[in-house]
Amino acid sequence: MVTAVILGCLLLPFLLVGGTLALFWRRRRRSILRWSLISYLVLVFLVIFVIGPPLLAWSLIHAGTRPPDRQLRDSPADYQVQFEDVVFDAQDNVRLSGWFIPPTGKSAVIICAHGLFRNRIEVLPRIMALAKAGYGALLYDSRSHGTSDKAMVSLGYYEKNDILGAMQYIERRYEDAAEQPKIVLMGVSMGAVAVLEAAAETRGYAALILDSPFSSLRDTVIDHSWLFLKMPRYLFPPIFLFWFQHFAKFDPSRVDSHKALQRIQPVPILFIASKGDFRIRPGVAQSLYAEAQAPVKKLEVFGPEVTHGAAARLHPRAYSSLILGFLEKALAGGESGAPDAVKSTSAAGGYPR
């Protein structure tokens, strides 16, 4: 009985307050609903147009390696490949960490750049078959990724300095050698765009390998705004890009794969894409392929089961065969005749036999 009285006393205030609110709600329901809707719409407006764009722009510029990749501990030693831990400076003096694999049978070194939120381990399996075939390689953590120094992330504009610094490192390393190895530039996603941007500003490379490059910074922001955030394609992106330019200190229109492609030296180029890539549609690589003025060029489109940048993971043998076959042709001086002679768009990948 005592317990029931105590519980009743404790519940009485809640019952009184609940009854009062119910009566108020019944009388003021329409007014409350109206103001709730107005408040919700104001909140949505603030998130989409006021708070969200600068917050996301700042977050992207200060991005780094995603947590799952930070836990990875793979190295060339796991593939029984000899390597050195190296540190070198990007062209704008950002300190970068990497692995150098000396060439053992081929007079060529592949400089390989990973994608956004990843680190050098992303490209490690892609390079191991090449290293075992005798090619040298330089794999590194892009600025603000892995164990490299912090610096602004820009989806290619500042990352081109990482590529240029890597090239200078190779050139210095072999400056006393009788014959410098040929340099091949290779990148995945953001790394592929950084390769193009760097190639447009320098010379001295023998071939380019571009895996899943995006069209331009503006286009990829528009596409990803809807794909991941479900933000209006032509309302949110301009505001985001305004803040991105404000924080990153450069005009986003300067990152454009099509424009960069027109300024590179005429060397063999391999474009890699996949039908299952909903982030960067294969039409981007197909368009770049059509525009490329190269003595030898090749386009490989993997099948619908391959998502963004996943061709090497899902089809490792076909991917390795593709690159080895391309390098054999490209570094031998290419073939005479029309560049289109080496075009391929097979669904499963692999170099045509």
C-alpha cells in the first residue's frame, strides 16, 4: 500500500502536466504544426546553404587516410620484394614518406599515386607484379595521408607537387648513373588527376597510366553532392565550391583533366575505367581517350561488377597483364600507325592477346 501511494504521488505531477499539454495541443495543434514545419524548413535551409557547405569544404581540405586504411601494415616485404623506406620533398616542400623499389631488369621506374582517403598501401598490390617483372617503383603517401606531413588536400591541384617532387627524387637518385631509368607516372582516382596536372607542367616522363580519373573538380563535386549527400546538384555545389576556393586558396576550375590532357607531352597513355563505377562513370575515361593526342593510347573498361578503382582488387591477374602489356609496348617506342590500333573495351579486363 505504501509503495502504491508513493508511486501515485510520483506519477501525479506527470499526469497533470501530460493532461495540460494534451489540452493545449488539442487547441493549438494547427499553430504548433505550422511553426514546426517552418522551423524544420529553416533548419534544412541553414544546413544546406549556410552551415553545410563551409563545414564540408573545410573537412575535405583537411582530409586524411580513413581509419580502416590506417590499420593496414602491408609492405613490399610481404611480397618478397626488396625496397627502401624513403622520405622526399614535394615541389612545394611538403615532406612525403614512401617506398622505393629499385629496378632489377627493366630500365624504368613507376611513380604511383593513391586516391583520396587512402595511402600508399592502396596501390601496393598493383605494383608488385610490375616489380617482380623487373620494374622499379616509388610509392608514397600523398600530403596529409599516411605518414606524410600535413598540408591542404585539393583533389589534384596541390597533389601535383607530390608527383613533381617524386620525379625530382628519381632524377637526383640517378644523376650519377650512366643511364637514368624511364619514368612512368601512374595514379588512381585523385592520384590519376594529380598525374595529369603534373604531366601538364613538366617533361621527362615516358608514359602515363590513369586509373579512374575524374573529369574536373567541379564535375566531381556536382556528382558526389547528389550521390552521397542527396544535395541539389545545381544549388549546393556552387556554395560548396565558393568555400572550397576560400579555404584552399585556388580556383577549382584549374583542376580539369580535359584541359590538362591538352598540355601534356605526346607519350603513350593507358586509361582504365569500369562499368560498375557509379562515382566516376566510364564515359569520363572514354572521353579523355578520344581527346588524347598520343602515339599509343589504350582504353580498358572493366565489367559492371567492378566499382570505383577496384579493378586491381577484383581482377588482379587481368589488371597486371594489362599494365605489363601496355608498358612493353609503350617503353619500346610504341607502334606505328593509328593510335586507335590498341584500343580495348573488354568487360573483364586484360590486355588483348
